[in-house]
Amino acid sequence: MQLAMIGLGRMGGNMVRRLVQGGHEVIVYDRSADAVKAQVANGVKEARDLADVAGQLAPRRVLWVMVPAGAPVEDAIGELVPHLARGDIVIDGGNSNFRDSMRRAKTLEAQGIEFVDVGTSGGIHGLANGYCLMIGASPAAFQHCEPIFRTLAPPDGYAHVGPPGAGHYVKMVHNGIEYGLLQAYAEGYEILHASEDFTLQLGQIAKLWNHGSVVRSWLNELAERALSRDGQLAAIRGYVEDSGEGRWTVEEAMRLDVPAPVITLSLLARLRSRQEESFGAKVIAALRKEFGGHAVHTK
């Protein structure tokens, strides 16, 4: 079927390639001319701007927005709407806050435009393996777009999880779980790395754990790959970003009175990773010296 992809970054660009391989007609737009040029070489049509995107699509238009959450999504949808008609469908496949998605759906519904939110997981490996798609939509919009989802996902890798907003809600919690899993692996490998009794090959251990162990997983396969290249991870700084979903998961847990200590602490560990030196740790060291005469480390 015909659709547009707006945003050709690491995810959007690979999704276009998978869609083209699946026989879909894709019109692309990105602010980067180089990103557009790379996709045109794969057999897609380019658009000059968002008005041109809408102009090249036949009714019922389907437009997939794959840009960062927040203002970029808001701006893209706001610029598209004047060029759309009743029955058209706007898909947000990024990591938007589910409450923003619910609001956008309601606003667009008043104009006769359908909004679909698709929580998308799979990262840079989605081109080859397919993407896990968590879809919030009306039944009619989901049914209309299902050929797209079927192409992008592996078998059983997409589901209509509820009305607009539900897709991003499920993806938010998915990413909160991811935070906890990553933190557990990180702590375990750090203990192994710090051992004073044994000199351990972390790549070897990661590979071992991927064969029959209860901690085997795709994440640990990626750990095996990274640690086999460099068991010290010498070229990597221990600075960990977050894109918002972990924070939103913790906020939702607190709102619902659901205890989520693992996810919460994994989020806090990411914040700590961004400090060159913790002032809070300095306060603790100073207080220990004051009340107990404990030695402090000086610069």
C-alpha cells in the first residue's frame, strides 16, 4: 500500500527499506537532503516539504511520523494537518508520552483525522529482524494500516493493544522494564570485572550464559558481542542517557501506587552516571569525617 515516512533517522530509514522490500510504495521526507537521497536510491519517492508529502498521497492518506518526541512531533503534525482530509491517518511511531498521544488523537478526531500511536521496539536490528509494534488505534484505523504493520514486524510481532494512547503506554512500560534489565546485567558484569580473586574473560562468560542459562537473552547476546570486542570497554565513557520513558514509567507507578523499586533505581543510576563527581557523595564523606573521624580522599 501507499504511505509516507516523515523522519529518516536510524529507525525511520531502516523502516522505509523494510517497507520497500515488502512491496509498499513509500514517499519520504526529512530535513536532511542526504538522508532523503540515500532512500531515493532504494526506490522511494521524495517530497520537497510536508505539503508535498500530502499532495503525493492518494486518499485515504497514511502518514507515519518518525521523529523525536515532544516539539518535533507536535510541529510535524501541526504542519501536516492543513493539507489533510477527513479519513486520513497520522501514525506516530516514536516514543511520545502516551498522554500527548491521547490529546493529539482527540484533537485530530475533531477534524475527522485518525491518529495511531505505535510503540516501536527493535532498534537498528529491526531492518533484518523486524520490529515489535505496540499499536493504539481505532479498530478501523488498525485494520486499514495492518498491511504496514505486517510488513514491519516479525511473525506475531505486532498487536492492537487498545485505543489511541495505549500503544505508547505499553511501550513506556516496556522501556521501563528495559531499564531494569540493563541495570541488572551492568551490575553483574561489573562485579565480575572487579574480582580480586580471578581474572575473568567477560566475553567468554557472556557467550557461556547465552547457552542454556536462565539469564540468556537478546540483551545478553549484545553484551557478548560488545565484551568479546573489548572486555574492558576502554573506549566507552560510562555516561547513560534516557529518552524519557523510564521517567514516565516511574511517574505512572507512583500515580498508581505501584511499587517499582528496580525500575526507579535503574533510572537513578543513569542520572548518577552523568556526574563527573557526585556532590552528594562529598557531603556523605564530609559528614563521616565530622561524626566519626573517618578519613576522606582528597584531590
